Amino acid sequence: MRISEIRATPIAFSDPPLRNSTGIHEPYALRTILQVFTDDGYVGLGESHGGAEAITRLTPELLGKDPFQLEEVRQIAGGVFAPLETACLDIMGKVADRPLVDLIGGRVRDDVPFSAYLFYKFANDVHPDVEFADLSPGEVLTPDAMLGQAREFVDRFGFRELKLKGGVLSPEDEIESLRLMRDHLGDGIGLRIDPNAIWSVPASVRACREMERLDLPMEYVEDPTRGQDGMAEVQRETRFRLATNMCVTRFEHIGTGFASGCVQVVLVDHHAWGGIVACKQLARVCEGLGWGVSMHSNSHLGISMAAMVHLGASIPNLDYACDTHYPWAKDDVIRERFRFEDGCLRVPDGPGLGVTLDEDALAELAETRIRWGRDRRDDVTEMRRFDPSWEPISPRW
């Protein structure tokens, strides 16, 4: 079996005007869909936030390689290995007629828990020519409005863990949003906040102490401030666990991260950490260090969703429900769109990833990418359309 063709297709899909510390999402999110073909008729799928040009450039070196020889593929692919690994694992699963999870150690759970991903946002009609998912269409820029969004996620998808993308309103207003969720959404709700390191160390300490005073059920506080030193200083001043997707993002960061005591939870991400197998290795390291494990997300579609579910099903120490932007996506490139039940997704039963590429949807989203004409996400410039004086100040508080 040899790789005979590789297709990397850049696409764009609708993304609501979600706010964050940097600015606001543009009306389209960008991804690359990967198809790896073999000479005996198998096709593996991958998805990435970028890398199409790099994959195309490397394709001549990858043609003729055995998709089972992942280390050889890794040596060639370098920083764009992750989507290629997913596609190769998809091929392996199809050859073996086994789901991908069985290739990475087997499942420890059939249903993988996910958390709601809540965003302050502008009303969808600021982009009247774009159709978005039927979810929280109005403006959400107050604690009361955020409570309404949270209630919708709980009622529609059954989430019991709620993650608030912070760094938009003042820390006081964002804490009030969390308090309202605690008070109005019933017992058993777990809360998280991620200000994307936009708070200073003093502001982070004040916020954590106020959340402690209110006895909020915080599972963790994610990246309240920037850098391992800043996070370590905050960690010394709070009883809450601090999580990161910003200050421990590569294996070489783990030693200093552990020595400084800056975090207690790491968010794995097969796109960023070098693939699915690398994330399995990362989870084992976290177990040995006494760190908790959750899973990071960016704007993604069903191929990444499938990879995340298989990975999540195979990690014994997945201590916290995984992040996902998936409910915010109207579009998809797979035929079997995932549906949440009680905040969980079931592992697909089919071979490999267990999903089927929708060629028509892929072609349509590829045309959308051409019309959109962008090669990278730019939250700052998009925010300046609404506030010309906007600057991505850090720290802002």
C-alpha cells in the first residue's frame, strides 16, 4: 500500500460574530480538508486550520510512502503532520475494518463529554448576507444576555460544564455572568472561564479571589494572564486550578511548567501538539505529573470533531469535558453530522474516523473560500470595522 495522491482543499464556513480578547470573529472561519489516496483504493480524511500550501509543497516527497509508516511521514511533514496523521490513521482503520480508537489503545468510554463554549457576541445581523447556525442569534454583551445563551446550550445540548470565553467585558461583569449561571441553571453545573491571558497578574488574583468569595463551582480558570511566570504567581494566590492552552503548548515547555507550578490542567489538541498519538503521549505525561487533562478546540468541522471524539474516548485520565466550537457551525463537510446527547458525543462505529466526506459540501465551501479571498483569520481588523479605534491591548485589565 502506497500513497498515490494527496488533495488539500482550503475552505471557508460561516462563523458568527463571536467576541474574544483580540477582537471579533470574521463571518467565515478557514480550514483545510485533506484527502490522502492510496494505490489500492483507500481514502483517508484529515482537517486542519491551515497548511494547504505546505502540504501541497511536500506532496512529491510523500507520494509512494506507506501510510502505516507514520514516523517516516512525520519526518517529511514536520509542522503539518497532524492532519496527515489523522488521514493515515483513517486509512489504517479502514484497512483493518476497525474504528480509529482501536488503533490508539482502545476505548475507555463510549460517550465523550463536552462542555458548552459560550461567547459574548454581536447580533448575527451585523453580517446580513451570511447564514449562521440557529443558535444564540442576538447580541450577547451583558451578564443577563449571557445567562440566556448558557440556558440555550444547556437545554438544547444537555451540557453540564460551561466554558465562558472571557476577556471581553470587565472581569467584574464576566464574574457576574458566571454567578448568574450558578444561580439559575441548577445543581451540578461546572464552570470555566478563559480570558486568553488578557488580565494582568493583579487583576487575575482579584478575579480569582472574588470567584472564591462567591463560591463559584469553577472547574478551572484557563490562562487568566500571560506566561509561565505570571501564571505561577496567580496560581500561588488561588485555590482554583489553572489550565492552559497558551503557556504549555509544546513538550519542551513541560519541564519549566512543572517546575514553576504555573498550571494544573493542560488542554490537549491534536492539531497543535503534533497529532493524535502525540496527545496520547501528552496525556500519559500529565498523569505522571499529577496534571489534569482537558481538550482544546478552535472553529472546526466534522472531521476534526471525529478525531477529537476518538482521541477523547481513548484517554483514561480525561479529567474534564472537552471544549468544542462545533455547535456554532452551520456547515459541515461530512454526511453524518454529530449530535450531542446529554452533553456527549458517541464514538462513531464505522472503520477509521467513521465519517463520510460530502463532496458537494466540500466543493461549495471551497468556492466560499475563493469568494472570501482570505488566507488567515484576522480578529483585530474585523473588530475595527465596528470600532475604528480598537487596539488589542494586553493586558487590558
